Amino acid sequence: MIYAYMRVSTPQQTVENQHYALLKFADQHALRIDGWITETGSGAKAYTERVLGQLLAQLTAHDTLLVTELSRLGRRLMELMQILHILMEKQVTVISVKEGMEMGDTLHAKVLAFAFGLAVDIERSLIAARTREALARRRQEGQRLGRPPGSLSKQTKLTGRDQEIRMLLQKKVAVAAIARLMEVHRTTMTKYITSRRLAER
């Protein structure tokens, strides 16, 4: 059995991006997803108190668990390692789409999973620390924070995705939904579609 697990932190968020990414992966690899599991809640909450805990209990040998990224399973490094350990002990294959990782009950997979989780945790902490220090320094120097009004970077999340956006528009997908799939604000998507004339036939 192949299960897809999706999680968002708050009710205001949606799983559309995750759903799209998992469907795309399954289609590319000719996989049939037998069950979809969705929940809302912080990844810092113990997995035993989440729907994920129930899912782990029902998974059996040779099942596959699909996630967009390992952080969907948990935010705390040690708990994430515990979850992966349980899955590997049960001989469940874990596939993380965005990270391009497939982990099973092998020594290599366990070492890789630990190294990856550790790297992500350290990187997140370092980025947060650098960001705080940089912001504090700029405030002390009296610099204005944030992007200057009207400025846009030449490369955006939408760069090179014109064909995909046009296809979704032709399929009558709402602009707001496309914006969520592309992880940009609806206004940004509307302006991009207009500037690139993507809605024109």
C-alpha cells in the first residue's frame, strides 16, 4: 500500500501545494496512491498525539509513505529520527519528494536519514541566528528593512513556469489556486499573468 501524508500548521493554510507535488510525483513514477492522510497541527507536537501516530501504527512491511519533505513528519530532530527509525524497523519505505530521498531498512538509509535531519536542523538554526544578527545590525545602523517599494527581483518563483501556468488557466483553475500551487501571493500571480499575457488565447 502507498500512503501520502500531508500536514499544515494552521487552519488558515491549505495542503494544495503538497497534494499537487505528491500527485505529480506519483504520476511521474507510475504509482497509485491508496490512501491520503491529512492533518492540521504543529510539527512540534508529539507524533503520538497526531494523526501521524495512528498512521504509523497501521503501516506494515513493504508499505510506502510519501511526503513532500521530511519536516512534514516532525520539526524536532530527535523525534524525526525516532519516526524514521520506527518506519525502517517496520520495513516501510519513506519517500521525500522535494529532497529526492528514498529510505528503507538499510544501514545506508539510516545513516543518510540521520545526516540529513541533523544538517537541516543545524542549517535552520544557523540561518535563524544569522538573520537575527543581520536585522539587529541594520536597525542599529538606521537602515530601512524590507524590499524597497516597487522593486522586484529579476528571478522569481514564477520564472520559467509560463507554460505550466498557461495550462492551468486553460483548465479553468482559479488564479488564487494557481498562486497557492506556485507559493506566491494571488496579487503577484495576477500581475505576472497580465504582464506575460498568459491568459490570452
